[in-house]
Amino acid sequence: MIQVLRFLAITILISSTNVCYTFGQSVAEQIVGLSEHIIPLKGDIADFEISEYQKLGPSIADKQVIALGEATHGTREFFLYKAGLCRYLIEVLGMKTIIMESDFAGTQQINDFVVNGKGSAELSIWQMGFSGTTQEFIDFVNWVRAYNKNKSAIDKVVFYGCDMQYPSYAANTIKDYLVKRKMINPELSKGFETMNKFLPSLTKDDKVMIRKIVSSLASVDFADQDPNTRSLYRHDVRVLEQFVDYMDAQSSLFPAKQSDLRDKFMAENCKWIYDYNKKGKTVIWAHNEHIKKSKGSDGFIRMGISLAEVFKDDYYAICLDFYKGTMRSFDIKLKKNIPVELPPGKVGSSGEVFSRCNVPTFFLDFKTAETSMGVYKFLNAKIPSVFYGGHFDTGQPVHYVNNKLGDAYDAVVFFTQTTAASNIKKSE
């Protein structure tokens, strides 16, 4: 027993020494270096002037694809900052395309609203297959609609989605096309209905039917449509093909395979949208994990790795990080979104280290900051960063992923304190 305790003590000492080497021994050097290069963002995020976003101008002006991440799907500051930066990119740098971490076909409805004024933001958002159903996002969508109102078609800002987890949106789009042309039959109709189910509830027979129906759609040429609309329909079919591969990759033994496929297909869809849209500078709005350019400790092959290979230096990934605060989380028992308190970042995590700079909100371009040796060491060490999705229960373990920040991202926008995003206001 004494030997076991001695072994544990030595193991803890070694681990502590490693932490001290990375964070303790050079911590002063790191903080001094970070403080020399961070660009403070002043005031409340809701009241940021355009000058606060212009501070990023030298880093992003010549980039074609700017990926905006988020450490959670439920943080007010992340939504407001991303919306504000998008407004700056639209008004000053001529950005016209926003690609969301949302369903490809489902997002076409909110695009129809911002481009043509059809429907409303509040109704369209529920078709997106999107975790960001917040008032902050609704306000941004309405701003885009107002911006587009008197613009020519070529100058209008458009929304797309890059995700493919929910086949019902693409299936219903294609079904509507076939029904109007009397090209539907009972088997196709049943297959499309099956695609309205969520993946976990699909039976073996359901999956057989979905494979068969999706395979048959390859013969539909959409010949009566103009070239752009035909391409859009064909990509709806491609999204269903992606879903079939994603469905077949489901495995409790190898969960990474399905996750990697999702990111692979999201990257494929982003590239397709960029080429199809031909509007140049593009924003990708997604989670930090999806936009990163290198593998982390979880081993997943993320969308950003593929996009960085395609766009090279034209791809610029900005992670949004924080130290402590609240987020909007879906409560399974209450069946509604509520604000929950998040634990402060653990010692040595990116959020905790950034908080030591004592600047409430700042931007840091990694390439510029790496000229400081202390910062270079920090950005090239494996640093844990917090990873929340759209749900967190107080008291549950916090998930961290270790990344070399300098390899994974090009920059960070950091918030010391955050608050929960708002639920969509009810119409009066």
C-alpha cells in the first residue's frame, strides 16, 4: 500500500512539474507576451461601435473564408459579436455569404426571407435544424433582411446551411417537386415519409427503404429548372446521399467514424456553396470544434482541416473563448431552454490563462503574437479548451479538448464573463 501511495505521489509530482513547465515556469512571460499583443475590445458587446470590429481589419481583410467559432451554442456574447462582425464584413468588406452550422435544405427558407421577404425570421428559423434559436440571431436575420431590401440581386446577402444530419428538409423539398409534376408513387411517398423520422428511431427496414429511395433520386434530372435552381435541387439529392453514408456509419464501437463523416460532408457543402454562389468573401458560423484546422486530443477530423487544405491561407479561423458565466441550455426535464451557470475554466485552460491578462474582452491574432517567445510556447503547447454544445446540466463534468491553439486557429476573441443567450420573444 505504501508503494502504491508513493507511486501515486510521484505521478502527481511529475504531472505538476509538467504543468509548471508549461504554465508556471513561463507564466509571467506568457502573460506579458499576451498583454503586448492583445487588442482590447471596449464597452458592452451590445453597444460596440464599428471601430471595435475594424480592429480585426488588418487580419481578415484579404481572407476569403472567415470561420467564426463559439465555445457554446448558448452564449449571448458569442451571438452578438458574430452578428456585429458579420455586419462589419457586409458593410465594409463586401461579404455576401453566410454559411451556418445548420441544415442545407432547411436553411433555404430563412434565405428566402432575407432575400425575398417571404415569411418571417421567427418562422423560418425552426426549419434550419439549428441550435441557435435565439433572439440575438433573430435580430441579426432581421437586420440582414432590412439591408437586402433595396439591393440588387447580386448585392444581397445570402444564408446557406452546411449540415446534413436531418434528411427531412431535403426530402420534403424534392418530394414537393415530384408531387407537382405527378412523378411520385406510393413507394417514393412512403420513403420520403420515413425520412421525417430522427436517426435513432430508424429501424433496419427504414434504413433499407431510405437507401433505395435516395439511390433512385439520382435519375431525376430536374430538367425543367433554370441552371442555378437545378444545381440546388441536385445538391439536395447529394445531401440525402451524405445522410445515407452518415446513417450507415452509426456505431457504438466507433463513434468517431460518424462524427468525422459529418465534418467531411459539412466541408464538402461549404466548398460547394462557395463555388455555386460565386460571391467571394464568405463567413462560416459554427462551433469552435468544427472550424479548427488540426486534430485535438479527441482525435476527430474536423471540417476546418479540410477547408484549410482547400483554401489554404485564404481560410481564417477565429475561436470565441471565455472564462466563466452562464449559457442558455435545453433542460430535458423541463423541455425548455433555461440559463445555467458554467464553472470557471480550470487552471491551465485557454480561458483561464487568457483571463489572467485582466482585459475583459479582447482580440488576439496568433501569427502576430507568436513573435513573443512566451506566447509562442503557449500557442504551441497542448492546451485544454472548454467544449460545450447546446446542453449542460449544473454539476456534470465539463468537457475539455486539448489543442495546439496556434495550429488549430488563427485568432481568438475572448470574453472573461459571459451571459446566457435569450429565447425568441413571443409575438404579441
